[in-house]
Amino acid sequence: MKQDGEVAMCRGVSWIAHGRGPYRIFTWDVRAGDRGWSGVTDDRDAAMRHLHQALRDSEPGGQGAIRHVGLDPLGRARYVHLDTVAEAWRDERTGAVVWRDT
């Protein structure tokens, strides 16, 4: 069993042991015109809140996504995309943030 802080690997995805199983890591990003916002968290709900707020602060037509990612199994400083969790956009007509689970 891995100790807290040790890196483990399984099926090409690595994680850091912390006593509760592998971390679930989520990235979120928003693009609106020539601007963009992004972040990384281990809390899906926090990713949704950040993405929602960034879209609310953007101009209509902005769009974003939340992705479940893993640490690069080769140790490079990047994340490996595992799955798109949700997509959202700011409706150009109403200004509302519209969500789609994927």
C-alpha cells in the first residue's frame, strides 16, 4: 500500500496516495473572445462553481468545459485527459449559463 504523498500508477494513470484512494483531478477552462480562464481542483463541484462564475463574468458566447484528468504517467509536467465531465456556455440571446453533462 502506498503511503501519503507517494505516487502510484495503474493502467497508465498515476495518482498521489492520500488515504482515501486516488485523487480525482478536474481541470476547468473558459474561452470568451480573446480571453480565457482556467483552473485545477480535486473537487468537481468547485470546478463547476468556478466555471459557472467565469462564464457569468464573460461576454455572451463564452464556452467552457470540465475534464477529469490524471497525472502524466511518464512524469512530464502535464495532465492526461481522461474524460469530459461537463460543458457549459453563455447563451448569446439570454445571457444565461447553459450546462450539458457529458
